[in-house]
Amino acid sequence: MAKSALLKSSLAKKYWMALTGLFLCLFLAGHLAGNLQLIFGDALKFNQYALFMTSNPAVKLLSYLTYISIIFHAIDGIMLAFQNKAARPIGYAMNNPKGNSSFASRNMAVLGTVVLVFIATHMMNFWAKMHFDEKMPLQKITIEMQGMKNDFYLTTDGGYVPANDQNYIIKNRTEIYDATANVKVKEAYKDLHKITFDFFRDPQYGLAFTIFYVISMLVLAFHLLHGFQSAFQTLGVNNKFTPLIKAFGTGFAIIVPLLFAIIPLYIHFTK
């Protein structure tokens, strides 16, 4: 029996590239909406968003689909690049790439690789800490009572638990237990807001991290600039809506990475 064309043929790879790419564009839009709370929201709202994104069953399912799409999109892109290279081992006699194609279209593989490195770095710095770091801080609030300042953990039911009270202990990174009865009494918020602000305001490396993120968003912009409209072209959407798709794709490729880039700049340069 012949091997399935699902991954074997060049056309099938291009379809999968288009579908996974468009799905990841939807993810980018949703992720940006949540991350903008770092500028326009407050710590509690952002941490509530982070909790929802890591605990809601439907969102968790979409997250796994996103991880699979990223891996599939990357592998598919690499395979297509090698396949296209193998199909033309010798360049054309009359070759004018700058006149025949855009910078983004000629360098999609390189741009995609840089984006993939950024995603891996980003997940190590934030996603991995949120899920696995035993030292992940819990969100605290300082309240002054009778001339004394006391720290409290903010809990998911809108309450407070004294952070320095020996009667309470933390288990499983967020669960607050009664130390004497060994019974769970509250659930606290992981403070991803603090982790994010500390990351970009690090005295030694904060500026370098910020520059790296901004450059990565510039690379993403170029990747999207060609990839968005190319995906619709691959899927056969060549009709009267093509100019509108190109215009929307160009706007998406500029606005979304720009807003993502503004977030670390805002965090680093504002106090």
C-alpha cells in the first residue's frame, strides 16, 4: 500500500502549514488580549487570567492543540524547505530573487526558526515557571492595620490569608492548609505578574531580555507579513476578497507584533 499523502506530498504539507498557521494567528490574538492586562489591568486581573488559562478544561484542551500546532508547523516548514531545495539543486540561470519575491517570502524558513527559538525561550521563562517551579511566588497584598504593615495572600475566593501566620502552610504551590488540622482552607493565586515584571526589570539582564523580545517580535512581523496571506492563497481563496485579505494580513502582521513588543518596553522603562 502506498504511503499516505497526508504528510508525504508537497501540496499536503502546504495545506497543513496554512491551517496550523492560521490557527496560531488566532492564538496570537487571544494571547495578546490577555497579555495587554500587564499594561491596562492590574496584578490581580492578570493573575486571574493566568489561572483561567491554566485551569479551565476547554482552554487547556486548546493549549494542547496549540502546542501540537506549533510543533507540526515547525516540522512541516523544515520539511518543505528541504523538499523545495532538493527539487532545485541547481539555481536558475537568470535569478533575480529581490525582483521576484519579498524579503519575507525568501526567508520564511529562517524567520520561522528564529520565532521557534523565541517560543522555546518564552515558555522556559514563563510557562515552565507557572506550571513546575516549586518556588513560584504567590500573590500578596500588604495591608496597614494599627500602624503595622502585614502581608496577606490573595485567595481565589476573594479573601485573604496571613502570609506570615505559622498556622498556615502551602502545599502543591497554591493550596493553603491549616497546619494543625491538615485541611485545605484556601487556594491562592500564583503571581505570574510579579515574575513577568521582575524578568524585564532585572537589574543585570532586564534590558537585554527586553531587546531580545522586541527583535523577536520584529522577526514575527516579517514571518506573518508573508505567511498570513500565503495561507489563504494556499487554501485557494483567490477571489474578489483577496485585496481585503492582503490588507487585513498586513495590518495583523504589523499591529499584533507591535503591541507584543510594547509590553516589555512598557514594563522595563516604567516604574
